[in-house]
Amino acid sequence: MKLPYARQSINHVDIRAVTKALSRPVITRGPIVERFERAIAEYVGARYAVACSSGTAALCLAFSALDRESIVTTTNTCAATVMAALSADLEAHLVDIEPDTWQSLDVTVPVHLMGHPSVLSLIFDWQVEDAAHALGAKFDDGFMVGSCKNSKATCFSFHPSKTITTGEGGMVTTNDQGMWEDMKALKDYGRYKPNSHESFGLNYHMTEFQAVLGLSQLARINEFLDKRRELATRYFAKLDGFPITLPLWHDGSSWHLFLVRIPQEKRKEVGKAFEKAGIQNQVLYRCLHTMPFWGGKEGQFPEAEAYEKECIALPLYPDLTSEDQDYVANVLEGALEEKTTVSGA
């Protein structure tokens, strides 16, 4: 594929750091993971952080350490948000999205879609923030996503598509010491001290060489964020006047994604044109409530269902060039100008 919707940015410094880490005697459960945890906690302004094997693992740890029986979250999210809650024996309730932000408002587990920090609910307190998209994002009051000013914990992903990557990996930040201690035990077979399994737990450890890559990437996070915002700004200018719906601008966004909505009668043509041109045809996300696992029923959340039929993610990542953006815009413009074939005509 010529242009995926997302791609990691790895340089020679990253490669050298990982190679060096692999030559050390200890390559997992060592001091570099702890350094990475401290670095992330300091970066977002939280007291504690727990590194783990994926963003999904981060959610599993946070939900398992949460003293709650249920969550409320959006239907417009990765399945991990809900699957992790269910794995922790929590009930999961879905809600529809807002027509302008494409996020859900009255939730206990907000999802910071695209890297745009969610708006705090007036009805519910936040329990856990799903910030897989939002490392580096800031709320309107200047606090970093991950500071946990408004929640018990915040979960990040270091998948290759995200702000920084460790290949696979995740992190939970919190200001609650008890929750921090519980999550550290939960990711290590329930051990609060060596050779003493005091509760249920699994193996969610991050390796030393993943943590080294994370530290190397974190050193470039401002460069990554600046480039993402530059690309987002350029998309707004380039797509001005197109018959599509652009996302709302947010000064504090990490711009993990650049999502647009295509008129439903043109969405298939645009998808086909992208695939023919070597541009990934990606929907983020398909409604969870319409999935077979959830019962597969349509009609419950009309805003999210309409969004799913129109959404497409335009390529956005630090190594994307202005020429790449011009190419995407030209393909999109051509597809929008094509005449739509009406069935039965």
C-alpha cells in the first residue's frame, strides 16, 4: 500500500538504542521499563505510571483495579475499550455520539477520538480515560491528557500508529497509589511481593527493548506533535470547499487521526478510488453495538450509524509529505466529482 492511514516513524537513533538494549543481559522486567514509566508520568503530570504489553492490556489493568461494577462509553471506539471492561467483569453500556465532535458526552469512560480531548460530562464522573489516540494532547485548561485531573486512570497505546511507538505496548497513569500498586501486581500474576500471589493476575509485562524504543521516541514527541499539527492545518486549507465534513479544530489535539465525513452517496466511490490509488480505505470506527458480539442490531444509535457510513481516515503521520497530501486531496476531489450511479436507473 502506497499510503496507509497511519505509520510509525523509526530513525537510526531508535534502531541503535534497541540494538544496544538487546545486547544487555536483562531484556525484560528490568530498570529501563521503570525509567520509561517515570518519564511518561513526568511528561503528562501524573504521580504514577504502569507500563504493559499493549493499550488493551492497559485498559484491562485499569478496569481490573477500578472499584466499580459498570462503565458507560461510546459505541464509536475500538473494541478494546469494551472488551477490556468485560474481561474485568464490569458491565459495559454504550451511548450514541454527538453530531459535531463524533465523541460521546455522558460517559464514565471517555475516548479521546483523533487525539481531541473529550469534554467533561456534566452527569458522570470519569473513571478511566481511553487515551490511546491522545498522548501529547492537552485539555482546554492546559492540563495534559494523562494527568488524571478528572479521572482515576488514563490508558495510552504505543501501537505503531500512535504518537510514539514501542511496537506494541501500553501505559496507565494514575494519581492513586492504591490503584498503582494493584495494577503493578495485576500485570505480574497478582504478586505484591516476590513469590507471593495475593490476587488474580496475568503477565502484561513490557520488555526492556520496547521501553528503550519508547524512551527514544519520547525524546522526539514534540517533533512528532508539531508535524502532525502542521499536516492537519494543511489538510484544512487543502480541503476547504470540498463537499465533505471536516473535523472540528482543537488547539490541544495530538492529531492522531484526520477523520472526515463523505456524503453517503459518495462514500463507496471514494473508497474505491482510494484503493485504486494505493491509499488505505479506513473507517474508524464501526459501531460496536452493530457487531455480532454485541447483538448486531442497527437503529439504536442513529448518529453513530450515520457517521460510520460516511467516515474515512485520511493518511496522517510524521513522515507524510506535502506531496503525499496533495495526492490524497487530488484523488478525493476526483472521486467526489464522479457521477454516482443510481441503483435501478
